[in-house]
Amino acid sequence: MNAAAYLKTLNDSNPKFILLATDGVPTCGTAACAAGVNDSGMPNQCDDANAIAMVKTVHDMGYPTFVLGIGTSKAPGDGTLSQMAVNGGYPRNGTPQLVPKIISTQGFRSPIDETIVLPKRDIAPKESVNLRASLSLEPSVPIPAKKTLLFIDLDPVDGLELYLGAWAHMLIESHDLIDTIHAHPSAADSSGKMQFDIFFPREAIYRIWIQFQRQGKVNTVAFTLPVKALA
């Protein structure tokens, strides 16, 4: 109901939908669970009927629901999910009628984070709309919590302009989306040479976007920079 209540506050004419992602085993009630459902937990805390009815209620309010089954594959919750999908107004053809999304970690012997391929260092010169940006660093290998100087050299430089009040805008994001940095040059002018003074807060891989304006055109370039603590 919270989703429907929020959608009701929107006054635009666009159609409204709800995406419900669940394993189909609601366990916040007092009813007995079906066989095989919540066997390792509390088998008398299921709430299937109310969950199914709630999807029908919000559908009748004008908000259809797409049902996405998480971690399900011929699981006990599939029946509940299928009924939710029917009540939501957009059931999938076939059985089950939800949209299945199978997530499995079976067989992993190391942390899942170690299986993710992370981007490599990339500070090669970048071409954008009408200029080329080169990046150099001091030190060449950044250290967390220590100042790193990022030097930008632009070419060509004729027609360089302030963009939103600054010669450049830098956005830095860590690979895990925890750290975000927005910076402007500490030194810059129309010569196309700029300096940023950055403190990378911790060990991570950082994506760096920089925007400049030349002859009325906004140029965006991106670099990738791993930052590692000293061994």
C-alpha cells in the first residue's frame, strides 16, 4: 500500500506501475505456511493470502503490478507469486506466471566480490567533441588519504570558455558507489593547463569524469584510476 499511496500523490498523466520483487514467501503474518515453506524458520508466520489480496487492491486502485520472483525456481513460493502476477494484471504466459530471476551462490568457495571483474587503470589521452584531454599524476600512483595532483592538458585551446562558472568540473566515483567527489581546478586559465588537488579517501578503483567547454560545445572525458594503500 505504501507504493500505491506514493503513486497517488503524483499528478502527471503518465501511466503508473509497481514492480514487486519477492521470493513469494511473506513471513510477517500468523497463518500456517504451506508445506516446504519456511521450514527452517517459523512455519506459522506466513501471510500469503493478505499479500495476494493487497496486489489485487492496488490493481483496482489503478496501479498494475509486475511480479519478479527472486531466488525462485520451482520453489514453494511460486504458487503465491503466480497468483500475485494474475492479480497484478500482467501475468507471464506459462508456468509459473511470475517473471523468474534465479540467483544462486552455490559452489562459490571465495567471496563473491572476488569474482567481479574490475576496470583497469586508464589514463590515456581522451578525445571528446572538439578537444583532446591528457592526464598526468603526482605521485603517479595515488595513495589513499594523501594529496594527489591531477594535471590536465587540453588541445586545442582556442575558444576555451568557462562552463557553469568554472574552467572545468570533475566528478569522481568509487567502483562500489560509496565515495563521490566533486571538484574544480585549483589552478586553471585559458591556456588549457589545469590542476586538481584530490584526496582519494580510501583504497578503491575510481572513475573520473571531467567536463570542459570549447566554442560553445561541452566536452566530457573519463579516466579510470585504481588507488591502493602502500604494502
